[in-house]
Amino acid sequence: GNSVTQMEGPVTLSEEAFLTINCTYTATGYPSLFWYVQYPGEGLQLLLKATKADDKGSNKGFEATYRKETTSFHLEKGSVQVSDSAVYFCALKRLGGSEKLVFGKGTKLTVNP
Amino acid sequence: SQTIHQWPATLVQPVGSPLSLECTVEGTSNPNLYWYRQAAGRGLQLLFYSVGIGQISSEVPQNLSASRPQDRQFILSSKKLLLSDSGFYLCAWVKGLAEAFFGQGTRLTVV
């Protein structure tokens, strides 16, 4: 079945450090890939997405490139801020009414001043 | 625009009591609806998934049940809560390959 594997962390960085959170997936066909962010006490919200191979999703300084050859969608940011502290979830969904949205287990990021 | 409402925001219930959490969606029709649970320090666990009225898929056998009495309404229930049912419950809807929209979540504490 479809699945997502992401580094579980927690990840602790200093402000302005470079961030990478790895995400790999297993799926048949061509799923859409997503990164969601969850701030403390809140629901999830979409951070960025990519719908086909070689697409790059970007938002708020975060980027991720859909790599079909390595089945990966790693999240990166060149310079993190304290306000980026949150839990980040990688997810995929295939086209089709009965296809489920599948999440990774989440990676908690803490950025210290 | 599409919105999703989930309530209550917090709930403290004694062991053995019933549970009903409600989720409603506005601004769309025939969405796929999800219930997730997030235990402290853990990832998202998919509990139930629905592609239409009366159609429920259960992902994990447990003490909970779900119902979809209307197209845009998704209810999570339990007849008798257990301590292990404590957690953060999230409702979400998705249409096609579009992004998922999440409710603000319900913090359930079973005491």
C-alpha cells in the first residue's frame, strides 16, 4: 500500500541554521505530495505541495522537490527562525475518489534563539 | 470558500462515559472526510475515512466508531471511553488531489 516515511526527530536547531527533513514515499502511480505544518495546539495546515515529478513546492522560505527517481520529497529551508518551531508532516495522495491521504509520523522541529 | 468546523475544542470526560465529536464542512460537496488521532508526542493515526454518506472505513480496530449522516457531517463516537482514548482528535476533508483542510482539533482528556 501507499506509505510515507520521514525522519522522526526531534530536530533542534539554532536560529539561521539550515534545515532538512527527509521524506520518502512508496506508492503506485503518480501521487501528489504535501508538507503540512502543525503549530502547538492547532490543527494542520498546508505548507507546500507538488503534483508531479520535478515540481518544486515552496512557501515561507521552505522548499521541497518531487523526486520520482529517489521517491523523495525532502523539506528544506536555508535559514530557520524561532517561529518555525512546529511539527512537520509529509503526506501523499493518489488521484481517485477512494484514495486516502497518507501521512508520515511527523517531525518536531525546535529552533532556539 | 471552504471551511471546516470541529467541536468542542476541549473535553474532559470520565472513563466509561459516551463521546460524540462533530465535524461539519461548508463550501463544498461530496468531500472525503477523515478522523485522525494524535497522541502526545506521536504522529497522526488515521481512525476513520469516509467517501460518502453512510460509507465508513475503519483503519484501526478500537473503542471508537464514526458515522456520516449527511454529506458534510462526520461524527466520531464512543459508547464507553477508555483512558487510552485521550488525545488530540482532528477532522479533515479532501477533494481530489487538492490539499486537505483540517479543523482546529479537539483535546480529549479521559479521567
